[in-house]
Amino acid sequence: MSASKNWRVDIAPIVFFTAVIGVKSYYLLQYIRETGHFWSLIADHGRTQAAGGATVFYVTGHFSHLAYYATALAFDALVLYSFLVRRGARQAPRGFWENIFPLITVFVPMVGFTLMFIPDIRAVLPHYPEAFLRWLAGLTPNFPFYLDMAGLSLGLFGAAFSIWAIAHLRASFGLRTAVRELVTSGPYRRIRHPLYVGEIIHVSGIALLAATPAALYLLVIAVALQAVRAKIEERKFLANVPAYAEFRRNTGFLWPRLF
């Protein structure tokens, strides 16, 4: 495949991720600009001590929000860089399952979770049962805060794990199922699909933050889609890369093989 053909194939995702980075950067700058009171609160030690535990919750929430967006931006930037530098495929994707299905696994969770955070759509989504919420409130009145922190922590860890995986993929990265260089370094020493593991952990955090049963259903769908996508990739690599059989024996599927 020629360099010009590579660019024609990749132009859509390059434009898409460039737009995503631009929108997220704009939102992050707007958020920092609009939360001047947050920065002044941190600088005012007297107000911080007077507010006590409430300040801890408030500050932690804002820092987690900023960290989440910064990590997401780093991931998007690394994906864009990988598209710009990646090499041509040894074996190009063929048919629906290698061309279209991988895009479905990416955009269905992305679009679904994005819609869940739109206020008009959230208003019509089902809520958790009142009895379940009362039980959680009986455990601790701060359960919404702890739930948000758990979701943010999972989301950040998943994004960071994905960044680690894609940093080792680099020129071998692709959205569609194509055979490029077999990567066996970093997380790929123990797991065959660490990028998908990171994405699953990431969307698990988002499902907690969404705070609706619909998010859990979408999470189950997202995990199933990633597992099928990984199996399709393995079938293609086994057919085209002799070394993949040995790599498959020495690594776990979506979990690390320690020994």
C-alpha cells in the first residue's frame, strides 16, 4: 500500500481525532477559566480550614475532573500521532467483520455514554430503585461522592493503561483489523489485548459516573463487543503471522498471564 493510499484511508480518523482534541481542549480551557473561585479557595488557607471536610470533597472533585480530561486528551493525542506515523498493513482488513465491526465497537460506547450525559436524555433514562438508593444512603450519606470518586479513579486508570498500551503499539495501531508489526513489549508481554482492557476499565468508570442502569447495560454490550473484536484480530494474526501462535500461548487474553 502506497503512502498516498495510506493517507486517503486514514484521513477520516485523522480529521475526527483532530476535531475531538480541539473540542476537548476548548472545553478544558473554558472549565479552568470558569472555576476561578476554585483556585482562589485553594489559595485561601483560612477558608479551606473553615470549610473542613466539604472542601476536601469539593477540591477532590475538581482535581479529578481536570485529571480525567487531561488523561483523555493525552490518549486522543497519542491516537492521532499513531495514525500520522503508522506503517502500511501487511494484510489489509477485509469484509464487514474486519472493516466495519471494529468501528462499531469504538463508536457505540462512545456515542452511547456521551448521550447519557446530555440533561434532556438523562431525564428520560430509568433510575436505580429507591430502596437500593436508601440502602446505600444508610451505609454512608456520602455515597454519591464515593461513587463519583470510584468512577473517576477507574476512568483515569483505564485511560492511563490504554495510553501505556498504545504507546507501545505506535505505528502498529489501527481502528480496523489489519496485520502490522507484532508488538510484544510493555503490557503486551503479559496480555494480548491490553488496549481493550484499558478501554473496558475506562468505560466501567464512566458507567459508574453515569449513575443509571442503562449505563450498566451499555457496559455489558461494550465488553462483549471488545471480546468479539479481539477474537477476530487473533484469527487474522494466526493466519498471517507465524510467531503469533507462540505469543498467544505465552500471554493472557484480556488478563495477564503471570507464569
